[in-house]
Amino acid sequence: SAIQILGIDISDNQERLEEESLELLSELLKLRETFKTYDVLDKVNKIDVTDGQNIKVYMDSENKIIHIGNLENLSTKFVYIKNIMKQENKKSKLYKI
């Protein structure tokens, strides 16, 4: 399913993305692969990259927002996230990793 990305500015009629945006998109592809690896891809519906040091992942079906910080050490962060999610019911939670 589609994941909405918040915080990337692409102007109308822009022929090429800026280098910074290209790097961010590359990192977001890695994040998507991490979602897939940890079997949460189908739960993610939005990613807010407005603040690159405080990225938020929205899982509306789980009623959760996960603050993953930056895009470093994703595998380690998602081990913790998966463990926390297993322990929690479907309560509204805000996770900071």
C-alpha cells in the first residue's frame, strides 16, 4: 500500500530533485526495506521527515506514532519497536526510540 511522505518539498515543473532530496529518498527506501524486514510495512501509512533528526512513523491502524529520530541504526531501533509493540495492546501510544 502507499505510504504518504510529509516534509519533502517538490516544486511544480521541477525537472530534477535537489541532491538533498535524492539522498533522503534513498534513505527512505532503506526505511521501507526495514519496515518490510520487521513485518510492519502494511501498518505504516505516513512518514513525517519534516525534521530529519526526529522522523515520525504513523501506524494509524495500530493507533501509534513512532518517533525514530534520524535514519541511523534502523535495524537496532526496529528490534526495540517490535518488542514494545508485542507488549502493548492496541492502545494509543507514542513511542520515542
